[in-house]
Amino acid sequence: MGGSLVAVTAITLPEHLQRLLAEGERLRRQHHRGRYAPSPTGPLHLGNLRTALLSWLITRLQGGEWLLRIDDLDTPRNRPDAEASILNDLRWLGLDWDGPLIRQSERRGLYATVLSSLRRAGLLYPCRCSRRLLADVSAPHGRSPVYPRLCRGLEPRWGPEAGRLPSWRLAMDPGLVCWQEQLVPCGVLDLEREVGDVVLRRADGFLAYHLATAVDELSLGMADVVRGADLWAATGPQVAVMRHLRPHGSSLPRYWHTPLWRDGAGERLSKRQGGTGLADLRAQGLDAAAVLGLLAASLDLVPAATRLSSTELLQEQSLPRLQALLRQTPIGSVHRAAPRGGLSVERFAANDPEAFLKP
């Protein structure tokens, strides 16, 4: 990929926010912090749980603190009892977290302060393009459409018009945004062609995922961010936001974009498609040791049909070995549908859990 690194415009933040980010930098350098950040939109499926396990392992193998953050800003998509279900699933698997539960919905004031600072610095502009308009002008193919900057450069109109407020977009300068990757040589995206001017505040008033996530990774001191390879494209705008906020000379998180778990047809597991979750496996007689064995075997960390606790799995692993296994599947490829040991989600759909049942 050709191009040069994008120039970063530093912004002036309130003193309390500067102190918060400085404390986050101290925590990132000293405590090897990691996190898991599910959205309470439904039960966790096996792909979600495998990511949680990987994040927990990577953090614990470094003697670090593992935080649990609930990304619940998009309240229309939140489901009742989903948060409780997430907590129960993690506890049942023995994936313990440090400190109190963090909810993004309780940090809105922090995100709003950052958003105001970005606007005062001239880095945002209002956009009144509707989803229908953008669908009409977007190319019918490609990974995801990049906003064509129809409102950029226009006289800014921030107030309501016809009862509707504009969304707020971050103006991206041409160039490359780069970040440290642990499974490939580096992460890089072209801001103009692959990222675009992303929304940081939606027209309905909701604060956007990219803004909140960027602020949290810095202010909470995240050293390692572990998530699925499907979020590679989301890293670009989040790192772009972070570079405007971080104090001079401070660090950014390291990223682990891990292989996705796919079904026998090559489709990734998802909540929307009803991917297998713990309730399905429990109904078939599997206990926590069996499920942890399944998750670990899907990554070739243990042989097929292994039963073990999270503590036992941690004792058997090392960070270099885990990193080497994850590097075997390139980020951009179609990840294998089932572990080489022969297990797959379909076995449980077919009511074939005998290999994992308690003796």
C-alpha cells in the first residue's frame, strides 16, 4: 500500500481529561491491561466466547489485569437480561475479571467532553446525508462503503432542520493510519480510500462506537486489544481518534485481530444468525470443562475432547506459543471452519456431545 503517514492535529483537552489520559498511559505501561467488551444485544455465541477466552489468556499470561466493559451505548439494540447473561456465562467458564464492571452508558459525559473538544478544534463537520442517499451513491460492491464527503466543505449548519439534527463526522486527512499488530507485521489503512470521514455522533443523538471505544482504550489504559478479524476495518477510525487525543509521546494499544470461528458452510458465527451459545451446549449435557476444551481445541491449544478448567488451560500455555498458533491463519483469509482435531459446531447441532460429557 503506497502513501505516507497522516499528519495529526493535536487538540486541547480540559485538564481533568488530560489527567485521565495520563493515568491511562501509566496503567498501559505498567499493568498489561486487557479487556473484553461485549454488547448486550443477545446471548454470547461460541465465537464471542472464544474471543473472550483469548483476551483473558493473553492478559493473564502477562500477569495483567483483565477488565470487563459493556458496550451499551446503542440502547435501541440492547436486550433485557443480556448483560446478566454475559456475566453469568463468563463466570461459569471461570473467566474472572478485575475491578468493577464498566458500562459505556455510565461514561457518556466523558465521551461528550471529547466530542466537544474535537469540534472546537475544527475536526468535525455536520452531515445531513440520509442512509437512503448514501446507499444510492455507494458502490454496489466492496468491503464497506466509504463516505463520499458530500457535506465536507459546506457551510456548517449544526442546528435542527425540519426537525432533524445532523450527524457529526470526523474529517480525515489523506494518508495512512498505522497501529501495532501482534499477529501480522503491522496494521495499516488508507484514511481517504478505506476509512473515510466516520460518524462520531449520530443524527439521533447517540454517540458512536468509534468515539467511545477510542476514549476507553486510552483512558482505561488498555495495553492489548483482542478481537475478531472482522473488526480490522474499525481499528482505523478508532486509532485516528486516539492520535488526536493522546499526549505527545504516549503509546497506543497493541492489537490482536484473531481468526473468526466459522460454521461448516464457511459462515462466521453471529448473534443475528443464532450462533450456538452456552445454553445450547448445557442443554446437551456439557459442563464448563467440556466447553473450555472445545474452545481451546478450536485454536489447537489442546487436543480434541480435552476437558479442563480455565486455570489449568492458563498453566499449560505460553504467550509465544499462543501467538504462533494464531499467526498460522492470515488476517485476510477465510478462516478454517473447524479445528484440525475434527470438532465443529455442527456436532452439537446434531446432538453428538458424548466426547465431552463428564465421565
